[in-house]
Amino acid sequence: MEVKKQIMEAFQTFNTIIVHRHVRPDPDAYGSQGGLAELLKESFPNKKIYVTGEEEPSLNFMARMDEVSDEDYNEALVVVCDTANQARIDDQRYNYGKMLVKIDHHPNVDEYGDINWVDTSASSTSEMIFQLFKYSENLKINDEAARLIYAGIVGDTGRFLFPSTTTETFEAAAELVKYNFDRSKMYNNMYSTPINVAKLKGYVLQNFTVHPEGYSTVRLTKEILKEFRVTASETSALVGLLGDMDGILAWAYFIEEEDQIRVRLRSKGPVINGIAAEHNGGGHPMAAGASAESWEETEMVEQKLKNVCLEFKKE
């Protein structure tokens, strides 16, 4: 049976559906989670539909999370959006339900769930939610669902600049913008830069280095974050900053948090998600995330980044 049909049958069977996504959410996580929830609310008004996870204040403009009790999971269908591996699922009660569905566009390393729909050719999980809507005559869309799905697609395609953007992506966007939501307001919320983050951006531009092998690294210690009054999550706005620089094939940001060092990896050619997988992470070939226990471990990541750049230059 086609996986989308299996998912739709599950939607119709269960009276309670709880939608999860990954920790440290981005617009696609919120867009796919919230977009799916809005589709389900519009299509099945008598069902109980919840979204759960720790809220990210910078994304409150997209959606707010529900208060979900342990009892709500009894006989519930749980759907996890945009999350490659179980360790990164926000709200680890995801396995309390009766059935688990995974919907994701990252490489399928961790094949969890009773139903597992993974499409690495999709630009975003939000685009997959739109595909599900188009597939089923039983799903109805409204303006809020369209807004969330569109925002998720925009976020994960870098405003349609990334190579993951396909004909299907543009077709989805063209249909979604027919609905009544304020795109200008949405863009302003997604891409406005606080003054403190802008000043940290200036620091990065003044301090980054390019190595002959074609890689660059940026280290943001707790002291630097405190100096600029920027949180670790706010640094996500800086990740693409080095993408336009001549001579940089791949780069890494090392962001020191209280209990670990967050690693953000990006590339314009060398495959870097293998590095992430070796350091408690994962992601796409050109965009991935990981974590390190110490600055010594970040030096290992940097060496591996150097190696993939060298191998890429040989090809």
C-alpha cells in the first residue's frame, strides 16, 4: 500500500493526533508540524489535534505549542515531522501513543515509526505536507495551513535559492500564495535582524579565515555570545553568511552552549553530513548539524572538514 494512503487511513482512524518535530526548531519544523495540524483541524473538526515541543520564541509568529498531558497520548496517533533521528525528537513522549508516523526529507538513517515516509528529493518536510494535501481528497486546506506550509518551504529553500528547490517546489508555492495571508509580514518576521545579532555578524565577518583547502571555521564562545547578548539559537541567522565568500567550499560554526558545543555545517560541494553523523548529528549532504563535548572534539571536526574539501578538489 502506498505510504501516503497508509498515513491518510491512520488520520481517519484515530480520534486524537499529536504532532511533534525536532528540537531547536527552524521554520520547516514549525511549518510542517503546524501546517499538518491546521490541515487536520480543518479536515476533521471533531478530532483532537495537538502540537507539542519546547517553544522557540523567534518562531512564535508562526505557531504556539499546546499543553499536552500524558493521558492525551492514550490511543493517540503520533506524527513526527522533519526529524531524522529519534534522539532529536522534541518531547520524548512521542512513543507514548498507539501508532507512530515519521514524515521527513532528511536521509533515512533512523527508520523509526510504524509508518515511515521519507522523501530526500523534497525541498522540505513542509513541501511533503503540501504533497499529502494534494494527494488526498479528504484533506482540506485553509489560509493558516497555507501560511505555515509556505513559510516552512521558504525557510528550508533559503527563499528558493538552494539547489533543493525543484519544479514541484515552485508549483507548491504558486498554489499556496493564492491563499489569504500576509507574505510581507511573514518575511519580515523570518528575516528581520536584531541589532545585537547584526553586530555579531560584523564580528564574524571581521574574524573568519579561509584555509587553502577551501574550508572556514567560526568559533563563538560563551564569552563572545555574552558580549554581544546573543543566544545560541539566534546564531542560526549567521550560518549562511560565509556562503557567498570566494574560496570557501565548506564551513563550520562552533557555538558554545552550557553543556555542549553546537556544530553547524554548511557546504557548496563537499558532502558534510557524514561528519555530522560521526558527532551526534546528521542532516543533508550540504547542510547538517552536530554537537561536540569539548573544543578538542571541534578540532577533530575541523580536520574532517579539511579532508572532505581536499577530496572534493581532487574530483
